[in-house]
Amino acid sequence: MSTDQLLKIVLAALDDGKGNDIKTIDVQGKTSVADFMVIASGTSERHVNFLADHVVEAVKKKKFKPLGIEGESVGDWVLVDLGDIIVHVMLPQTRAFYQLEKLWETDFATVSAKAI
């Protein structure tokens, strides 16, 4: 399955599960860990866990196996590792605290040049 197909499945699952503020960040060239990060918010710990599970079930239906799932026991931030796509589902306050969008949307070359 191509990364684009997998991304469509992830986004559809998050939308179907009523995920909030769903954002896709292209991290190609910024890290070798993944090509895309998808960040979404849930309204409660139960909703965060549901959204992550919904993503996992959606990709499994297409015969794709996630590499790992972290954070389900806590519930304020669940990470689903799909290889080329990392999915972060968070409570709004957790998302605001860690500001992953700000971190990954930063142009690292510009930051590095300014630091010198």
C-alpha cells in the first residue's frame, strides 16, 4: 500500500470518528522517522483512545499492520506508528502544551542559520 493510500485511510478514520482539528504535516526531509505526521484532538480520554483504535482497525481492514501503539493506558496522548505515517491523537490541552505542529512546521535550516 502506498503512503498516499494509507494517509487517506487514516484521515478518513479520524474524520469518521469525529476527530477534531485534524492536521497533516509533511516531515519528509526533516526526519528519517516518517514522511507524514497526522495530529488530531479528541474531546476526552475515552475519545482519544477510540480515535486511535479506529485508525488501527481501519488500516488492519486493508491488511496493514501498525508497527506500534503507545499511550493507550494514559489516554491524553496516543501515538500510532504506521511506519511512513505517525498518528498523534491528543487531548486539546496536551496538544497545546507540546505544540507538535509548531515543532515540525519549523524550517530547521532557517532556525540553524539564525542560531549561528
